[in-house]
Amino acid sequence: MDDAVNRIRRYDASRRQEQARENRARVLSAAGRLFLDKGYVDTSVPEVARAGGVSVQTVYKVFPNKAALLKAVFDVSVAGDDDDTPMAQREVIHRIQAEPDAVQKITMYLRHLAEGAPRYVPLQLLARDAARADRAAADVWAQMRQETLTAMTYFARDLLATGQLRDTLTEDDVRDVLWTYHSPELYELLVLERSWPTDRYADFLADALIHALGVRGAATAQAPGRKTL
């Protein structure tokens, strides 16, 4: 009898967890659509709940406020899925870290950046604009910026370890250059406003970074498949 009861309880717990994951996925999908269609300020949590087919209480059970919901939508967009594995532990980052050549590292990273940018840069820009009107959104925007700065610090360290950058550059120098070229504003200017294809955007950033960082051999080195502008 006890075994049967335990099996039922395990089944019930498993089913509740599955239902919670399904609800979360529907809420994130609905929120992403509404944020991009209507804007952050004009989207309400009750609208998200209705579009996601859940109660308002269900939304607030997972996300304390609308800004936290925006951050979760952004995080899923960056990763491309709702797996909680940190980006630093993803296979694509491991491949970049394992590459010994600085030009190749930069090119690989920017191809990855350009591939994901259409998913998440509009949400970054949404958070940036919402920050002017909403304190919680401003906190989320600041968190996004800090996370990018932290990631670029690790990337700077990785590039410097190749010994192929200009000798006068410090880790802070490299980090700040990477952070600048990683900014969503460049994507906004070149892709959204000037209609550049994302591969051209990636190539432009790679060329700019290679020269800005003084990568040795950059004048003649060119990664396979990458065109100079």
C-alpha cells in the first residue's frame, strides 16, 4: 500500500512540475509577443496571463513583477531555450574558448552574436526605452548591461591569454572595446535602421574588433567564410 501511495505522490509531483514548465513557457511566449507588439509600458500582466491561458496569480507566482517577466523573456531569447544552463557553460562558448587563434575566436563569437541578435536585441532595446518610464525596468536594463560587461571581462581575459593582442592593452581596455562593439545600439543602427544583413553586421564587427585590438597578423589573416568590408 505504501509503495502504491508513494508512486501516486511521485506521479502527482512530476505532473505538477510538468504543468508548471508548460505554464511558464506559455507565459514567456505570450509576454514576448505582447512586449514587442505593444511595448513594455502598454502591456499589462493580466493581458499576458490571458494570452498565455493562465491566471494572473499563476504569472505572479513565478514572476514578482512585469520587469522580472521581461528579464526572463530576454534570458530565454539569448539562450534560444528555457534550459537553465548558464551561457558560460554552453557548448558554443566552450568551442570559442578552445580555439587558440584570436582572429578565429573573435569571428566565431561574432557569428554567434549575430545569429542570436534578432531574437534578443529588440528586447534589450525595449528594456532600454522602458527604463525611462519604469524604475523596475531601469533595474532590469542595468542588470542586462552589467551581465554583458561581466561576459566581456571573461572574453577579454580569454583573448589576452592568446598573446596575440597589442601589448599595450590591459584587460580593462579589451573589455571596454568588446563591450562597446557588443552594444545593441550598433545592431539598431546597422541592422534595424540601415537594413544590413546579419552576416554583414557580424563581418563588420569582426573587422573592427580585430583592428581595434591590434590582433597580430590581422592585416593578412581572414577567417574562412568571412568577407572584409
